[in-house]
Amino acid sequence: MQNQPFEVAFYAPCLADDYDDYFAILEDMGVRYVGTGLSLAKIRDKKALNALKTAADARGLSFIALHSPSGLLWEQGLDYGQQITREVIDAAATLCARSTVWHFRYIHLSKPEEALGGDRVNSMSLKELDRLLEEALPASCEYAKDAGVEINMENLPMFRWSRDSREILECIRKVNLPNLGYIIDSGHSHANGEDPAAMIREAGPLLRDTHLHDNLGTRGFDFSKPGTQADITPARDLHMVPGQGTINWIDLVRALRDIEYPFPVAFEGPRMRGHPDEENIDSWELCMRLTLENWRMFEETANYLPNP
């Protein structure tokens, strides 16, 4: 029997006031699910959140994911971090979004001042980051559970502290909380030298969300190094339309089917990286439509392409 196509979701820009223009495009495409990322200021603005939800409802769109603007860990301590986390969870609940997305092991540090956020995290040991994360997760997940929300941890590209998806899965299994899961970013996984389809199969039911997009792989990165922001952009985290890069999308489709993935597959920001019109809404629409067309082609091909 032919496999049924997955429901799809697309991340839409919602920081500015023109978000309904993006919602209208998704409605015209026949898409029913949307994800977004918001600033802390907007997360704290109940009026803005309710307006977002109302606009999405009017277009027949349901929020499935809210990408947190922060990590779970803060140098100010556990209590401070828990308060920020609760605000993000409350915002997700307002939007009726099942999934909240958090960068694995990220901690907000203020120094060294000349360094970027992710580069600052390189100063900490993995052991200490894991200790802090394991301390923060139980209360965060309990609060999220009461709100009907999941906490899902995302792999990042190149940074030593977040580039190994197996370490994320190990953490999830160790903490063992019912609403704690893994979100695979396919582009990040591919840039890190992983096989995204293999990681999906390894994750199995722990995979609770996706950020799908394409890129050109490791592009010569030296994995003996800790990884810096300069290693990530502009050369590796390209967020290309599926099929423009080198991910094996047919096997990725089959992997999602193998684990009986039960949620809409979410695409995060496929675009024309470096193009002068990259941030233009017309360019965004072109990439979203091409993404959907290519994804449906990969699904159909996965039904019939013989295995080697």
C-alpha cells in the first residue's frame, strides 16, 4: 500500500507586524500548520500573542512549535532561568503550540564581551553543562507538562557542545521525562557529518519535532576543533531548499515512515542564502512553494525507488 503524505508545517516570520502576509501565503499553499520564533519582548506581550493566534486561526493555521529565543540555562542561576523558561512555555500555551524548541546545552554568558554567544559557551566543560541541564530540566518539564507543552532539544551545527545528536539522545534517556524530546535540525545534522536519516531512526519515538532544510555538508570542517560562529555562517548553515544540497531526502522520508513519525514535518527557513533578495517576502514564498513541491516529489519517489 502506498504511504500517505505527511502533513507539513512551515516556520513563518512573526517578529514584525506583517506576519499575516506570510500566513496568507501558507493558506494559499494549503498548509495547515505553522511554527515561529519570537523575541522575549514579544513573548511577554500577551496582546501581541493573542493577535498572532487570532490571525493564524483566521487563515486555518495551527501553531505547532515555538522556538525559544533563549536557552534553558543562564549564568544568573537556576531560578532566573526557570522564570524565563516559564514565560516561553506560557507563550507556547497561548499559541496552543505543542512543541517548544531549545538549543541543547546553550547557556547565556556575558563574557568574554568580545565573543558571540555560542563562542562563549566553548569556555565551559561538557560535564558542567550537563550538570546544569540535568538540574534545570525536571522543573522545566513539569511546568511544561501542566501547560500541555513539550520541551524539545535541538542539535546545533559545528559547536562541540551541541553538534552530536547522540549526546542529546543520551541526555534525554538519562533524564527520562515524558515531555522531553529531540528535535532534529536536518541541515545542522548534515553539516556535522551525521546522516540525518540514521539519526531519525536512532531517535525513534524520542523524535518529537523537526527543522528540515538542506545544505552542502561539512565543507571541510575540522572536527578536532570546538567550532565557532565563524565556522557556521555564512558557509555551512545554509538553510537551502530540500534538493538544492546533498542530504539524501528519499532516505529521510523513509526514516520518518520507519519510526511512524506522528506529527507534521516542519521546515525551518529554506531560503536563498546570500542572495540580495534573501529577506524579501517574494523570495520566501518562492522557497516555500519549491520546498513543498520537492518534498512531495521525495515522498512519491520514496514509495517506489528500489533499494540498492
